[in-house]
Amino acid sequence: MNRKIQIVGVPEHFNLPWHLALDEGAFDMRGINLEWTDVPEGTGKMAELLSSGKADLAIILTEGLVRAVSEGLQAVIAQEYIATPLLWGIHVHAQSPYTSQAELAYKKAAISRYGSGSHLMAFIHGKNMAWPEEALLFEVINTLEGAVEALSDRRADYFMWEKFTTQPLVDQGVFRRVGVCPTPWPCFVVAASAKFAREEPGVLSDLLETINGYTSEFKQIPSIDRTLANQYGQTLTDIREWLSITRWSQSQLSIETLVSVIDTLNDLNLLTNSVSADKVLWNPKIP
């Protein structure tokens, strides 16, 4: 295959295996011309890129992909990528008067965009807190930098984002963390546009086999903790904690897990249309 395959993902530590594989020419050796693009805006933006055909693949949040499919995105889950939950830190500005999660009911949450993880997880958090749906208010801020600005000038009151990504801002005294909300399921999947999965199943299988070789050995790379800490501005202590609780997957997401995601989002009235789990999970044996 000669055409360039476009893959997108957040510029975070979870995705370092892809960059190592690209730097070492692992995909080129399989005849795969893969180009990575960072998308700091997150899952909502990546779903848009898949929908418009500007991306063939995305390393995307499980719940965000399901929500986007319910809205008409033609995409499939090619494979589970991170098998463990994502820890969503709940942050306020360092000078905020709020000191507990309970105080954030009816306060405005900064979200990267509607349909993003920060948007959907606000509903999961609200459910955990037994808040009514009207207690959830939103301000779209696009990126992490946008969240810093929105909380600083009080356009938003709190912000949910991956705990370790935001840790440097907590350490610097920009944010204060008042709680953590884990996803109730494996957090990241490899999603493919339905067109790409249908037209290039062999390429997709080869691509997954290549990245799985990297993720299965990732934690054994000498000094990988120092590499991660240096590259992503983290302390060694935090990176080692993150590595200890994070597991990369080399297999497909189970249909039971996907049904649980669909049912939860449905209960929260977050799905525009019904989603069939068996049609969302890619099967290379079915054209």
C-alpha cells in the first residue's frame, strides 16, 4: 500500500509506543506508510477527523468513540489499546474557594468539546455524586491550555483531565486536585474508520501486530521511566506510579465490556441513537 495512513492521538505518555515504532521504522518495514498527528483537543476532535476522512485511525477514549458512533460516525474498534481505567483528576484553580467535589454541583465544568472524554466523564462523575443532570454545566475550552485560562479567569469552575498529565500543573500551583474519578472500563481503543477497516483489513492487521510488539515489551525497555519523565515533564515518582497501574492490551475489547459502556452511556442519555456492540467491534474475518 502506497498511500499515507493518517493516525491521530493525544500528545500524552500513553502513546509513546507509537512514536518509538515510527522512529524505528517498524511500520515502514511492513510496507505501511503511517503518519502520526497529535490532537491536543482530544477525543471529540479525533472523532471529527475520522468522520471527515482526515484520519484513518485514532487512539481514542472508549466512551467517546461509542458516543460518536451513536451520532453517526462510521468507525469500528479495531482493538483495545489500554486495558486499565483512566484516572480523571477533578481540578479547580489553585485559588478557587472550592475544596471538595460536593461543592461543584451546579458549577461550570471546562470541557474540551461536547462528546469529548471531559464532557462524558462529567456525567459519570455526576452520577457517582448522585447529582441531577441539571447540576452539570459546561464551558468549551478546546485544550488543556484553554482550561488553564478558563479556570484562571473564572469562566469555568472545575476541569476533569487525566491525573498524571495534569500533575505538573498541580505541582506548579496552577490547579488544585479535589478528587479522582476512574473510568468504569478500559480507557483507550484503536479505532479505525469503517472505510479503512473494510478496504484495508490486511494492512490494519499488520499495523496492529506491529504496535502490539512494542506495547507488549514497553515496560521492559531500559530506563523507560526516565524517558517518559523527561519527554512528558513528569517526575520519576509519578511516572513509576503510572506505569505500575497501566496495562497495554494486545487483544480486542470484549463484547461484554462494550455492552457495559453502551448501557452506561444510554442510562445517562448520552447516546443519540442505539449502538450495536457486535457491529462496532471489528472482525478481520468479516468483510
